[in-house]
Amino acid sequence: MAVLVAAAGTGFVVQALAAVTRRVWLGPWPRPFAPLAAAGTVRRRARWHRLVEERRALEAASPVTRTREQQDRIDTVAHRITRLAMAEPGRPTWMGDRIHAVESIAYHRYGLDLTYGWSRLWLVLPDPARTELTAAHSAFAAAVATGTWAVPYLLLTVVWWPAVLVAAGIGLTGWVRARAAVADFTTLTEAGLDLHGRTLAAALGVGDLTEGAGPLTISEGERITDLVRKGR
């Protein structure tokens, strides 16, 4: 009975700690860790800008005609930029920056504030799109739960040192799966915005689907943002 109670209690603790794991991976971090988060964000942003400047320098060195080798160097740097962050970093972690990048792209490319506009966009998405997004979000939640199980195993090292290997394996597995799930979720979110942003504009009366296909214009996105913010 004691073992069963302990197992059940551990399960409840892990469920509670999952929110902590999610916040550590995505940010923003709690106030006591704000200076550490800010320092990490500054380092990521500085590295991102260095890579952007390197790419611009390579492009400027051969603006008209390029050899295959020159183009490969440019493509390599571009890949390093997008691998680090899809937009200027604003969070201390890679997963947090993937979410931040979608928000940044939505605002600067379409004028849409996803903080307020996402729930409205979700309601006008077709069922296949919502199914894919739900599956990606569920995969991330499962990965968070997996990664959080590393905590009780880590505590077990006090009485059994090999548990640290189990904890490391479980934590790494959850982290890798979470990265993949976040990448899928953010890619699908950006695609949903590209394909169905005009549907949201039409539903809110700031656009007309008969005017032609294509993504949101900045003016439409800004009008949507004004509507959904409601002065907030």
C-alpha cells in the first residue's frame, strides 16, 4: 500500500511540475531568474545578428554573379541563422524563440497581434488544420510530461546513483521530442496564418474574400489587431 501511495503521489507531483518544465523550455522565466533569462536572450540575439551580418557581407561580395561555392557559403550561413532562430531572438531558449518568431512574423509581416488574434484565427481554421495543430500541441504536452519524469529519478540518485543515468536519458528524450513538436506546431501555425488570414479578415468585416486570394495585407492585419485588442 505504501508503494502504491508513493507511486500515485509521484504521479501527481510530476503533473504539477510539468507546468514548470513547460515554462523553463518556453519562457518567460519567473522573476527570480529574469536576469539569467535576459542574459541568455542577449547572447542569442548577438549571435543571430552576427550571422545576419555575415550573410549580408557574403551577398554583398558577389551581388551579380556567384559561383556555386559562394552560393553554398551563403546558404550555409542562412541555415545557421534559421537553425538558431526564425526571427530576432526574444527568449532565452530555442523552443521559446520558435514561439516568439511566429508572433514576431505575424506582427511585422501582417500587422496581426497573435496574442489577441490567435483565438479568433483558431475558430475560422478548417477542421484539417485544427486537427494537425492539435496533434502537434498534444505531442508537445506528452514530451513535457516525459521530460518532467526526469525530476523524481534525479531525486532517487540520493539512494541509488545509477538513477542519474535514467534521469538524463528521460530528460533528453523529452527535450528532443519537445523541440520536434514545437517546430511542427510553429510551422503549422505560420502556415495557417498564411493560408487563412484572409478568412479571419472577412469574418471580422475588415476584408473581402472576393477581392482575391493571398495572405493578409498589413493594413488588414492592423485593423484586425485594433478590433481584437479592444483598446487594451
